[in-house]
Amino acid sequence: MLKFELQATDPKSGARAGLIHTDHGDIPTPIFMPVGTVGSVKAVQIPDLKTEIDAKIILGNTYHLYLRPGLDILNRCGGLHKFNGWDRPILTDSGGFQVYSLSGTRKLKEEGVTFHSHIDGSVHLFTPEKVMDIERCIGADIMMAFDECTPFPCAYDYAEKSMHLTHRWLDRCVKRYRETEPLYGYHQALFPIVQGSVYKDLRRISAEKIASVGAEGNAIGGLSVGEPKEVMYELTELVCGILPADKPRYLMGVGTPENILEGIAQGVDMFDCVMPTRNGRNAMLFTKNGIMNMRNRKWADDFSPIEEDGECYADHCYTKAYLRHLFTAGEYLGPMIASLHNLAFYLWLVREARQHVLSGDYASWKAVMAPRLMTRL
């Protein structure tokens, strides 16, 4: 089974350091997980995820992988690990967020969700049972329960109705999970998801329901969808105070470097977001001293390395001037370097956070680091 070893807690915050043990390797926490929606992290090769930045776990998406390449290909290959060559842990999102984003072309009911493929318009039905079967077929080490992600803003009545639907779907997911077996000879864990929009009482009810399931880990969903960041932090702290301390906690789809440091302080162990690669493809770099837009003229004759202290996250120290040149010239290499750099930075950040939790000074380190990281250079 997936096991979580809690190694340290910061004395002045809720920050934790731990290890998640899976059949595909150990994951030190806190951890950031690069998003590989369709089985690839955009603009980054699989070997580079290991050798250049030492990613410990990546994500795949149930909705996208189900549509393309499809379950037949994945099953015949032996799962996503064999298909893309990644031999470390994989987590799969259940597709609930994609269903939320397809609000104009889907129909939600008790049975599940009927939706139109964004590729060819074909009609499909996702039920909790089918989603469990799909995630079994993909072969994820960590499978997310099927849920409905509510938008922001969201009326209380709708948020309450949606939360109870997510809970009923969870019961069906758990039942299907328990009556099926992994397909490829290694353990697969199921994480339920806390919902409830921005309402404290609903979040409390949902967190208590999710905690009662006794799953190997738990997730917090439905945040970072447009609500003020202060609300996200407050609700994360509330939920983490209810979810069991001896299980990993995953805050889904978050976020900026500042969001991650604040989430760690609230007691979150796992994060994912498309921001490092998406922003990298659009010439935005995250560094230890702040954020850079590499299209700006100011970098045209700056021959210093991207990180001013000379530390390179990858094997090569590219200069600011060279990277700006690649973007202004429209070279594919620019987005590739920027995406790899940003992922490496995020992973450096959570490794640093982990060390400060272990050292017992996370809160004071965060107070200095968080505002610096969001400075526009």
C-alpha cells in the first residue's frame, strides 16, 4: 500500500516534511508535480524530467488520455508508465476539472456526466465506476476520485448540492475501487477530494466526509478557480485541520510560488499546476529573485545567467540575452529552456522548503522568500 512517513513539522506553522512510499519509488514532501496532461509535460522530454530536474512524480489526465491515445493503446502497452517511458510515480486527475471546464457542452446528472469530446465532438459518459476503470487502465500510482468542481462565484445552494453529489460519487468510486484490482502488478491508491466552494461550513462537512473514508491520501479541490488568494489560504488551513495528519494532503491546481509556500505553511504536502510550463512557453521565468518577462528589451544585452548567483538548475547556464533572442526569433528552443527552467525552479523551491521544515525555521524563511519570489524584475 501507499504509505506516508511524517518526518518533521515546523514549530511555528503547519508545514510538514515527509516521505510517500509507492511501488514506483519514494516521494519526498512537500512536492511539486509537473503536469503531463496527455502523457507528456509540454516542451520537456521525459529523460530531462529525471536527469535535469529530478522530478519525483508527474501527472496524467483521465479525460485527455481516455480520448487520446485511448484505453486500448494504453492497455496493450501495459499502462502509461510503459507508454511514455516514465518509471517513477504517476498521479491521474479524475477528469472532474475538465468536466467543469466543458460546462457548455456537458450534462450533469446523478449517474455521471455526458460530454462532447473537444477533439471530434463525439459523445461520452463518465460515471464514477467508469472513471475508476479508466484510471486502473492508465495505471496511475495515485488515482483521484470523480468529483464535480464548482465554479467561482458559486451560489450556496448549488455548492451544497454539488458537494453532496461529489460525496455520493465518492462512495461509488470507493466501491468500484475495492471490487477491482490493479492491471499491471503494482498498487494503486485512491484519493478522495474535498469540495464545498468558498463556504466554510460546506468545506468542514466535506473534509469530515473525506476523512471518514480512511483513504491512503486526501485532496483539496475546487480552489484556485478565481477566488481571492486569502480565501484559498483560509479554507486550506480549515480543511488541513480536519484531514488526518498521518496521510498526505494534496492541494489541486495550485499555483504560484507564493501560493505553494503559503499552502505548505497550512499543512499541504502535494501541489500541481500548469503555470511553470504554460508561463515558460510565454516567456515568463520564475527565479529566486523574482519574475522575468524574457521578451523585455532590458534583457537584450544582459549576458549574466538566468539565476544571478550562478546556480543553474539544468546542465547549461543560459544567459538572459540568449534566451530573449530565442523568444524574439521565434525559436522552439526558447519555450523548451524556459519550461525546463521553471519546473526546475519549482522543484528547487519545494526542496528548499523541505529542508527548512526539517531545520525548524520554515516560517521565518517563508516570510523572507515569499514576497521576493513575486517581485517583477
